[in-house]
Amino acid sequence: MVRGKIQMKKIENATSRQVTFSKRRNGLLKKAFELSVLCEAEVAVIIFSQKGRLHEFSSSEMQKTIERYYKYAKGGHTNNTDVEQYMQRLKRESANMAKKIEYLDDSRRKLLGHGLSICTREELQEIESQLERSLRSIRARKAQLLMDQIVHLKAKERLLIEEKKSLSEKCGAKNPRQLLAQEKDVVTFCSRSCQSSETNVETELFIGLPEMRCSKAV
């Protein structure tokens, strides 16, 4: 189905006008994004709706893009006013950064338990909530590490059991009872050998000449 050509004039119906604005706005912002990515172009789009609502897109910092636009719109020449505005912007950014650093440092001191005397009940409750969230995260990470260690030890245990089984099979002992029985057989054999040797050894004591010993034996 072919779409009909839309006449370029104001849409009288308020609902249709709002729907068309939303669709065309999203399409325009999407095309601006694609242009900035595909062509590495610095793109900035500013849209104000009929009710004065701001919609914008910028591939970089919007303020820098506007300043760059003013710079090239004036023929590429800068003046003292531009330099002064740039310095004022840097001062504002520096002041905002200093405030953020001060806020982060104050929050860190409160989390460590310092400077709590000036805190309200709501602030103390918020600090307590932050600490509880941090503690839960720490405990979860600790539990994960313990579980990983348990899994590693179990795997190591299985390897040791398999290695022990392999060594037992190489030694010809299928189980500890057979090995113990073999040891008992060896001990019994040694005992019997010693007893047999003792019975064959002459222990009679004889004093005298060899002839006397022979005659006595006769």
C-alpha cells in the first residue's frame, strides 16, 4: 500500500499534530545520531515543541557545539566577548566540580562515622541505609568467594581420590582389607621361616677333642 503525499501545512487536529510531532522528532534525532556515527560529524539538534518543551541531541557537549557555531557564524574570528564567556564557563565548571568534591568528601566522612552531630534524623537514616546496602554487597561477595573456594576444594578432593585409586590399582590392592591381609601373610611367612631355621641349628654344647665327640656319638 502506497502512502499518500502529505500536504505541507499545519495539521489542524491537535491529537494528529502531536502524534506527527513525536514520530518526526524521533526520526530526526535518529538520523542525527546515524550521521554523527557513520560520518564522525559533530551534530547538534535542538527542538522546542508547541508547548515549549525542549528536545535535543548532541554528538558531543551541546555548549561546546553552540560555541563552535557562534565562532564560525561570525566569520571564524574571536573577540574579547567570546574569550570572556569561555572563561566564565570554565569558572562555573570549576565551581561545580569543587562542590561535587566537597559533597563526596563530606559523604565519605559521614560514612566513616565523623561529623554526625550536625546530621538530622533523616540524614542519619539515609547513611544507615547506605551502610546496610554496602554491607549486603560485601557479604554477598564474601559468600561467593567462599562458594568458589568450596567448589575448588571439592574438585581437588575428587582428583586426589582418583589418583589414590589409580595408585592402589597399580600396587595390586583393590581395597585396604586386601592390602592388610597381604601384610599379615608376609609376617606369618617370615615367622615360620625363622622357626624352621632355629630347629635346624645344633645347640648342644660339647667340650673335648673331636675323637671323643665322635665316639660319644657312636
